Amino acid sequence: MTDLTTLEADVLAQVAAAGDLAALDAVRVAALGKTGSISGLLKTLGAMSPDERKERGAAINVLRDRAQTALNDKKAALEAAALDARLASETLDLTLPAPYRRKGSVHPTMQTMDEMVAIFAEMGFAVAEGPDIEDDFHNFTALNFPPKHPAREMHDTFFFNTKEDGERMLLRTHTSPVQVRTMLSQKPPIRIIAPGRTYRMDSDATHTPMFHQVEGLVIDKGIHMGHLKWTLETFLARFFESDTVTTQFRPHHFPFTEPSAETDVQCDRSGGEIKIGQGTSWLEILGCGMVHPNVLRACGIDPDEYQGFAFGMGVDRLGMLKYGMPDLRDMFASDGRWLAHYGFSAFAAPNAASGLS
């Protein structure tokens, strides 16, 4: 057994002398690898008699186990020493000032909505809110939608399962239900805007299933289209921060307004981007009109005494036009790089004193 004792002493000495994990692994391969010194002894057992194989094999296995135990202990010690050295070299001095890190940005949608609210607040509008989940009455019936109107169908609107009483709740398709709730709970005169999320089954570069709207409502005596036109032209000039914004009103149809119109702004489409206030092209930007008498009646307001106007516009799309974002879907992609590029400082809230953007 002298050769085994000598081999064991030699392997254990090499294990003890290993200064790092790489050197230790080299010792392991030299002793226990396929061609290692201890593994080579096991290959000689086949040429021995059964009695010799039994005695010699037991001794070699004891040698192998002792070598493996020594390797494991040494590896654990080296790993602990390496961790201690790393912890000692990577300490953080908490007395030093923290390095600058970007803390995040205000999303362009929220920035645009804040700008719109700030402008309308200057014009005397209050902010009204309502639930995202609506019933048929507030979303359709009170707004003069006929029973078979396409917007009531599944291909346009997100409906919930039918209740036991037959009622179907839905995700509101516009913020107009807020106008209905305001007229039902508040007597004229009324001057509000209703910002919030809305939902429709549509998705492309300029439409998403969930988007943001700001709608406006004015109810008072003697209201006419001239008031509506002035309100929208004043808002657009203030929003785009330009005195040269030119608009045109085209006849249109909405169930809840009569007469109804779509508002276009003059723009330049050359050069791969849209420039508002110049050029010879027109871009549809919002819908508006005088509140339909049926809507006033459904909300308990006498249309012979009170008149009003309403308008609605997409917040996300206005943000795209003002800040040059090419695809609406990017606004909901949760890409930190996109937000770092288009985001706004949280310390620059839009207001009349310091400006909008």
C-alpha cells in the first residue's frame, strides 16, 4: 500500500498548495480525470484475481474519496476567500453623493392632456370625470343612438357578459357619458371638459383599442355655433402655440349633435412630417356640433330654453401631431427608450404663467 499512501500524500499536498480555483481544478483533473493518477489505478483492477481486486479496489476507493473530500473542502475555502475579497473591494461609500440617474419622465399622453386641461381651465371650463365601465343608457340611449346603430354592435364596442336582467355593461366608447351624468346632476349653465380613457375595437398606426379623449360641453341660454367655433379656434391656436392656425368646419353627422361638423386644420404634409399652420393640406382633428334636442330632453333640460355645444378630440393623436411621434401604438408599447426620448420633465407642469411645453 506504500504506493497508495505516497500518491495520497502527493495529491493532498497539491490540493493544499492550490492558490485559486483554476489551479485546484487542474489538480482534480490530474488525479480524478479520465486519465488521472487515481483513475488510472482503477483501470488495473481488471487484470487482478478476485481476491486481489477486492482488497486493492477497496483501498483505491478510499483514496479517491479522501482526494474528493479534500478537493471539495479546498474549493469551498477558495470560494469563500474570493467572495470576501470581492466584498472588500466593492464596498460603497454611503457618504458620497449618489450618481445621477434619470428618474423617469411624464408620458406624452399625460403631458398633452395636462396642456389641454390648462388651456380650457383658462377659458372657464371645469373638469368632470366618470366611470370607464358604463351602461347602455349613458353611453348610447341618452346620446340619441338609435337601437340598431353600428356602434352598439360587438365589432365596435367591448361588451361584458349579459346580466340576468338582460343589461349589458360595456367599456365606454367615448367620454360623452360624463356629459350625460353632468347634465343629469347639475342644472345649467354648464361648462365642462371630460378627459379620460375610452375603448374601441380598432388598431393601426393612428388607432389603438384604448385611447384618451377630451370632450367638452357648454349648456346655457343663447348658445350658438359661433361660440363653438371661437372656442375651438382659440384652443387650437393656444395648443399648437401659433397664431397662424387656420380651421375649416365640414358638415358631418353625429347622433348626439345637430348640426354636426368635423374640424380640419390647415397643414403642410411635405417632408415626411405634418406642420400645423402652414401649407395647403387639411387634417381632420376633432368632431363637434350643437347638442341635439333629444339629448337635452333625455337629461331633463328644456331645449326651448337652453342650447349648447359639444366637441371631442383624441389626446394621443394631438400629442402625435404636436411632438412628431409617427406611430400611435408606440405610446402604449412600454419602451423605456421611447419614453426617454419623448418624455417630459415632471417639474415642467403646463400652466399659463410658464408656458405649455
